[in-house]
Amino acid sequence: MAGSALALGTVLHPMVFLFALFGWLYHNGGYGHNSVEDFISGHDMDDPHKSHHPLQRGAVDPRRGRTATLLLILLTFIFGLLLSGMAFLPVAILVLMTLMGFVYNRYNKRMSLKFVPIAIAHSLLFTFAYISSGGSLDLTSSFPFTDSWVGAAVVLSTLYLILQVAYQIMVEGDLKDIDMEEASLLKRLGARVKDDRFSAPWTARVVSVKIKLISLFLLFMVHYLVKGGPLDFGILCLFAAFMLLLENSLMRGRTWDHSKTVRNMATMEVVSTFALVVAVSPGAGGTSHALLIMAVNAVYFIIMNRLLWGTFIRPRV
């Protein structure tokens, strides 16, 4: 929604709605396929945190689930082709997004660097929506690879999203599954749970906070490039402070509480995503349009949490 709105200068445009629909399909197809592949590979069958899932309960046949999610991915891909106008660059981005999603879904449990394919698959959604909605990048060979200020903001926003997804997988995802037998970069850095206490050495903590600090630098650069004002800047500062507080809550030594950790992760993902919306808002219709994007997504997030988990903001896994 934000990528499309930045290209159009407003949220109040049919293309923004179409990209909200595309994102919804992309999310359901991709995460559905991920759940099926993790189950079929045997990694999630005995995960106690996922015993409530329909696959683990036997309510859904895994092979039929795989077929259904692959068909949904195909439908999403065709929809994306229509939205792209069949132009070369957005089609190439759509193909790359889809391929990287497949790589992650099939091999993530065996990859220490699993954040790489999923970061590409998710971060390029912003760029795909921007270009397909008529936005121009005017690509060059020198950093930030474009002569346009808004184009530079898109490039930096994409880099921000790569770091955000990398953090979700490399830090949050490994933290969530720290007691499971699977490839984990965080565990390789020395993070562990022992005697119901979580501890992380300085190497792991530095990696975590560095990702967030670089992410925040990119956000403020994006805000500058789209000519943000004092109000947007103030709101962005609040989001930045909240992100750093959440980072500390996730990586500090403490009594291990899986449920509370997942809640903090969910909050971090919401805050990090909305921070980008705030950063690009001066070029996407202003603060009121940013609030509309956040409201739509927050309402959907809360409704789905209530339906799936019976919670407000915290998923059960």
C-alpha cells in the first residue's frame, strides 16, 4: 500500500486498494506454502508451540494443503502480472520475489542464512508496487542508483525492508525457535536458553542492535528525501525510540518466557512496518494518509489474531 501510494501521491486511489489485495494474496499463499513445507519436511510435526495448527491436528491433509497453496501462489502471480502492465522491470521483480519465496519455503529449516531469500521476497513488494503504480526510478550505476529523490527514497526503503525482514528471521525467528533442532545463526553466535534463563553474548547483541540502528538511519534518510516536515519527523522519532526499547527487551538476559517474547516480536514487526509508512508519508499523501494505511492494517491484524488465536496482538506461535 505504501509503495503504491508513494508513486501516486495518495492512498485514495484504486491501485492502492489493488495492491492491498495483492499483498493479502501474496501473504496467504506464501505463508501457507511455508507452513505446509515445514510440516512435510518433518520440522514442525513435534513443535509444541504449533500443536494447535490444522496440519498438526490432522484437520488438513498436507498434500492437499500443498496443492491449495501452490494454486494460490499461481493466482497471485497472474494477478501481479496484470498489475505490472507486463513491463519488463516489475515482471522481473515479481519473478525474483516468487522464486526467492520458494527457496525459503523449501529450505529455510536447513539454512543458517535463511534470511537472505525471504528478505528479497518480501522487501521487493514495496518496489514492485511503486513501479507498477507508475513510479519511476531513473536507475543509474552510482549509489543510490537513481537520479530522482523519490527514486532514491524507494531504493533506501527497499534496503530498510531487507534489514527488517533479516531481523525478523535472523533474530526474532531464531529466538522464537531457539529450543528447536534447526539451523540458527543466533545460536551459532552463542545465544541460548538454559535453566529457564535466556542469555546472549555481546556478539549476538551487537548484531541485533546494529541492524536496528542502520535501519533507523535509512528511515531518517528516506524521510529527508521525501521532504518530510517537523510533525512527521517527531512521529518517526517516537517510532525509533520504541523500536530500540523493543530490541533491548528481546535480546537482554532474562527469565525465558516464550509467550511474552512472541508478543514483543509481534509488536516489533508492527512498529517497524509502520515506521516506514511514517517515513514515506510526506510523499504519499501526508500524515492522514499514513494513519489510514496503519488503521487498515492494524484492524486487519487484530481481527485475524482474534479469529486465529483468540488474542489481541500476540500470535500463539
